[in-house]
Amino acid sequence: MEQQKSNSKRFLDAFNNIDYFLKTRYGFNRSMGFSELVRKAVPLNYTVRKYEDDLVDYARLRNAIIHNNNEDFVIAEPHDKVVEKIEHIQKILTTPPKAVDSVARRDVRSIDASKSMREVIKEISASGYSNLPVYKDGQLIGVANGQKILDNFGKFLISGGKAEVFLSSVKIEDMLSKIENSNYYFVAPVSFTVEECLAQFNKNHKLMAILFTKNGEKNQIPLGIMTGADVLQANKLLEDY
């Protein structure tokens, strides 16, 4: 029968796994102390940013429970809740769930760049989805977002344009070409994790949707989509993971 690990052993295993993961993932110096490692990883990793204070406390606790940096000489045993929490953080960091398998919607509705704004608006209304990937000759050229369509429609009317002209003559490709940048959507590979998605939303507050393709290429078919409305669910998923 396998002997049950002590709390100190479980704590040190999780601590060392986090240390190794962060140094390997972000190419930090192997000799870097844990607290400094955490500080440097904060802007790079959503989970580290969320649990920054806990992780820094764990660095102090690690030094308090071992003698002369010798992990075989333990002088204190951490509390059960502390062990459970650091193991939880380790799990989120080292084996996070993939977004396409958990929070992303898989039934992605896309539209062709030649569609009129009338057709696009009808498709958004009928589908109930406010973000529709737009493709031209198999290449993603943007995302038809309900709010951006409304904004552009309003600007068109203010400039003296007629509603019927906008609906019938303006193509979604035309509208997308007038948007100055594409930072409201992001294309990611299907390997992208929930943590990486939350990091993108946290880094870019204008981000409305993350579109998933096989390798994160714009000429690949969409396999899933995550929007700002899914962020709360994604946070809850990691809390319960």
C-alpha cells in the first residue's frame, strides 16, 4: 500500500512544480528566487496575477518549513487548507483546461464577405450570436460584431447616408475595411488554454472575441469562439477546477 504523503511533502512538490513550470514556460533564469519569479510572471500569466500574494506567501512558508534549504529536513507541517490551495494553483498553472473543450462555443456561424449588411444583421438576429467570423476566399478578414455594426450604422446616418443604402449596398467587407484596427478579436490555436484566453481579455480590454482554429491561422476553418460574455464562466471554471 502506497504511503500517504505528508503535508510538507505535498506542499514542496507543488511549490517546486510551480517554480519549474514558470521558469521553463517563460525562460527565466534557473537561479531566480521564487518571489522574484512570481513578480516577473504577473504580467505574463493570468493565474499568477490572480494568486500573486498567495504565491509570495508560499515562498516565505517554504523557507520556514525547511532547514538550511534541505527539503529532507522539515521543521514544520503546513495546514491542510494551505496545501490544498497551492496544489489547486499548481493544477491550474501546469494542466489548465483547453478553452475549446470547456468554455468556447463550438457551433461557430461564419458569413461570407460579400454579404450585405441587411443579410448580416438578419443572420446575427436569427442566430442569437453577436460575433460572426467573416471569410473571403477562405481567409478570415474580421469579425462581424453587433455593437460595431450599430456604431458604423449610426455614423453612416449622421454623415447623411440613407438607411436603405447601408442595408442593401454596403457589404460587410466594406464595413470591416473602415475599422482602423483588428484588436477587437484574436485568433488562437485550439491548444489555447482557459488561462491564456483570460490573459488576452485582461491584456486587451477592447477584445470582444477569441476565434479558435487548428493552428491559430486565419486561413483555417473556425473550430470554436469565446467572447467577453464567457469570461465569468471561465473564471468560475478555474475556481472549481
